[in-house]
Amino acid sequence: MTGASGLFALSDEENANKRIRLPGGGRKPYYEIHDNIDEQFLDVINDYTAGNPINEKVKWTNLTPKEIAEKLEEKYEVRVSENVIRQLLRKHNFRRRKAQKSKTAKQVKNRDQQFRKILKLKAKYMANADNPVISMDTKKKENIGDFYRDGRLYTREVIKANDHDFNSLAEGIVIPHGIYDLKQNFGYINIGTSKDTSEFACDSIMNWWKNQGKFDYPNADSILILCDGGGSNNSRHYIFKQDIQKLANKIGVEI
């Protein structure tokens, strides 16, 4: 349609308001017509998801869309395209992120088998309502005193801090040791004031068990602890294994 007839069609209000497709028509996204796709998607990536402990909105997965699609088909016999997986990732607030220079060049033998064993143990404990799964770690040590801290607040006077953060100016030190209960989605913090030792880590677990754990899990006969292999719970030092055994003997629960 060209020339005068085309202009006539464009100026025809009745023709201009006509739609080939009704509002809301067209093909629906796959995740809107498949009732359980969200639960199945989140279940598949659950063990491959990490996040920012400071900002709960930031999370990521180390699986590619292709790998997620393959796992969905393998576990639930649901076949979807990589494009649908990308839509689901966006829907659940996963975002593409730029790589950071944090990968170690060290290759550890049997690392994959180790993580598979951890996942198997975690699944076994999560299926048992009586036994807890906790994750523990020591957080950044902080000096006590007039040191600068990020953040702002409303005050009536100027807040002054030392112009240098020398350890010699500190009145003391605090060492936060965190314990996170995966089943209860509950965090427990102990504050130490001396050294980050194996004894301190085990005392922290003991504190959690006496004040929280034994009430949440009155029938527990075993505890699974997820932790790294450095600092106070160094996997190469026998002292931590010895102290954790003493703790297990004291509370009468396998660790």
C-alpha cells in the first residue's frame, strides 16, 4: 500500500485501533505454563548456589544455562531451552558477573570427589530432622578504640577517629566466630577477645549447642559441621581434631 491509499489508511482512526492480536495474547513464557518449573529449577541449582553474606539479594551459580537444562532433564525429565533457563535466572535475581582474579593456581588432587562427598553428607543430614547441619567461620578481627569505620549516622557533634589504624593504639581486639544453622536459617555469633585458636572455635560451638542447638535438636545424635581448612580449624593441625573430639565426648553427640 503506497501513496494516497496508504496515507488514507494511516489517518483512518478505525483502522489504526484495530489489533491483529488481543491484549495478553501470544505464546506464554514456559515458566508460566509449567506449574512446578520454579521449584524444580531452584532445587537443581541449590547445591551450586552461593551468595553474599552481607547482601542477601546478591547470589550466583557456577552452572551454565546448558548444564542447568541438562540437570533439569536428568532429574525431572523436563526439557527446556537455554533461553528459558536464562529467563528463569533473571526471574530469580541471578545476574551475569565479571570474573575476579581470585582463582588459585594450586591443583588439589581429588577436589571434585571431596566436594561430591560433602554434598552427599549434607543431603543425608538435611533429610534427617533430628540432626543439625551447621557452617562455621571466623570473621575479620577488629581493633577496639577510636578507629575509623565506614558508614554514617546523625549526630550533634563531629565524630573524631584516629588518623592511623595502628594496632598499638587499640584498647583490645574482638574476634567474631559465626555459626550458621542451615535448617533453621539461624545465625549465632560468639565474640572472642584474645586469640583465634582451636579451643576458641570449639568453645564457640559448645556455646551454640548449650544455648540454642540442644533445644532445636533435642533428639540429635550427630552434628555435621561445614568449614574451611584454615585458621583455628586448620585441617592439617591435630589440635583441632583433638579438641573437636573432646567436645563430642563432652556433649555426647557425634561430630
